[in-house]
Amino acid sequence: MADMIPPVFSEQVRSSGERQIFEKIKSEPGTDTWTCLHSLGLARHISQSYGEIDFVLLVPGEGIACLEVKSGQVSRKSGIWEYTGKYGRRVQDKRGPFNQASQAMHSLRTYVEQHLGQKGGLSSIFFTWAVVFPHCEFSKADPAYEKWQICDNKYREKPFSEFIQNLFNHSHEKSKGRNWYHPQRSRPSRKQIADLASFLRGDFEFCVKKGSAIKDLE
């Protein structure tokens, strides 16, 4: 069982696809060492005023995987993507899910690099991304993505960890030879994963100062 942060699925999230993926990550075998951040907000996004990553998977020995989940029916007409939910609600988007996932990943990586620098080697951790279509079979070839960056309903009967492991295998292989990639430093240790999870979504508590409480009482 992965360490889910938060540990329960929020009722405010209406996506049935996200709920399914949340439960798969939480309960399926092969995820015991993972830390999963669901619905991570991005106040600093490279192309818009605010963004969000549906799932951020922090996996020791592999890196960080940013997942974009698109539920229901998916279509693209004249370059415009459209997503239709089970109640018929339609959402249109010019970017497409692959640009959305890639931009969110780069935004998060930039944020980590800017705020942590070389602290504990966290800025060297490997990042990758994928798009999940839990309800439909997605078979369209496109130059915007590799086929191993897609998880569709064919994976419903398979452990989700198999898809993620395959994603990391291909992503690491594709990155070999790049000047920013290092065979050891790019693969985070368990401590680095714990440190990064604490940085991105750690616990905290801020108490009311006595002076402020006295002023309020007055």
C-alpha cells in the first residue's frame, strides 16, 4: 500500500477516474514504497496563472511521475480536445492532456530546483509524466507523446505498478546521454523521497500568538 497524502479521496473531487486511480495506487501490490500526492496545486505554472497535477508519484530508485487523468469519453476535433463525463458534461481544452501533463511536470521541477537548489541532491531527481484514460481505449498515434506514456482501460485488469515501472524504464532509457541526467543521482533514495514529500506536502501547525488573542478578546 502506497503512502497516500491525503490518505482519503476528497468528496469535493468529482472525477470518477481519479477515484479509481487513487484506489489502485492505494491498494494494489507493488506500490508499498511509493508516496502519492493527490491533486497538487501549482501557483507558479510555466504557461498559466494556476495549475494542478492530479497525481504526483514519488518512487524510490526511480524518480517522480506526474499523472494527468482524463475520465470518460475523449475526442479531438479541429485541434480542440473535448472530455465528456458520465453525466454528459463536456469540457473543451486547446492544450490537450499531453501538453497539460508535460507543462505541469516542468512547472513542478522548476519549483523544486528554485527552492531547494542542490540541497540533499533533491534538484537532481528524475521527473517524467504520463496521461491516464481510465474509461476508454486510447489508440491514436501522435508526435506529442510516446505510447508508453499512455495508460488506458486496457490496464484495468493489470497492476498499476506495472505501467508505472514501464514508464520509468522507458523514461530513464530515453534520457541517457543528456547532460542533466546522471545514472545514480537522478534516482532518489528513500530519504530523498521522504524529504521531497515533506517539502511539497508536509505537516505543519501555526498557533495564535497570545498578543493577538488578547487584542481579539479586547
